[in-house]
Amino acid sequence: MLDNKEKLFISYLRNNARINLTTMARKTGIPISTLYDKLKMSEKNYIKKHASLLDFQKLGFTCHAQVILKVDRDKRDSTREYLLKNERINALMKINNGYDFLAEVICANMRELEEFLEQLDQKCKILEKQVFYIIEEIAREKFLASVPETAATEI
């Protein structure tokens, strides 16, 4: 389990991964050398990658959907590879409860999404599919991201 200093460190990174260690040290009261060591250790152990969160709408990608797929057992590996290589897939997860994959799909418009789904049906043996259109993204990457206002006094 994480101690308070570790949670505080992670929350600052999750809030703004570009924060410099000097600023974080000033706000948290944790010495820069300790923060540097924590950063190096965390990059080896649990930070998968540093990435930017994009506003797809502003980039012209107005169709955002979550697609749940049940695939023929013999076609799971090839379907997985097809989805991993497809440029429209933003995230892909293996799931349970009768389904195989959950894919986050980003497209320019509804027609492009429908074409993608038709191609998917043609190339992969899809037994069942459910499509959930994202109307509004309310929160993302929120877990362990809230920084206490009294951060330096809590540790």
C-alpha cells in the first residue's frame, strides 16, 4: 500500500506530469533529491509511460465510442492483432463476462465508425457486439490525481 508521501507524489504527477521537481518540492515539502529518487524508482516500477490527454473533438474526431466484442474462440488472437494495428483504436482491453474485448474507438464521424465496424465484421468472426457512443466525457485519469490543498502539512 502507498504511504502519504507516495500518494502525494503520484497525485502531483497525475495532475501535471510536466511539473518540475523544484515546484513539487516547494508545494509538498519533500526534498528535491527524494523526489528525484522517487521519480526514477517509479519509472522502473509502475509508470507505464508519460502521455498527453487529447481533446479529440477539437482535433476533428467527433465520434467516440466504446465497443464490446464477443469473438469466435479460434479468431481471438487474429482479432486482437487486427485491433491493435488499427489506427482508430485508442485503447484495447481484454474483458470477461461473456465478452472478449473492450475497444475505445475514435473516428472523424459516424459514417467512419460504421465503416470500421463493417470491416471488423468482415475480417473477424464477431459473434456479438455492443456499441456505446460517448456523448460527454465527464472525468478521465482521475484516480490518485487529487492533490490535497494542504499537501505540505499532511506529510
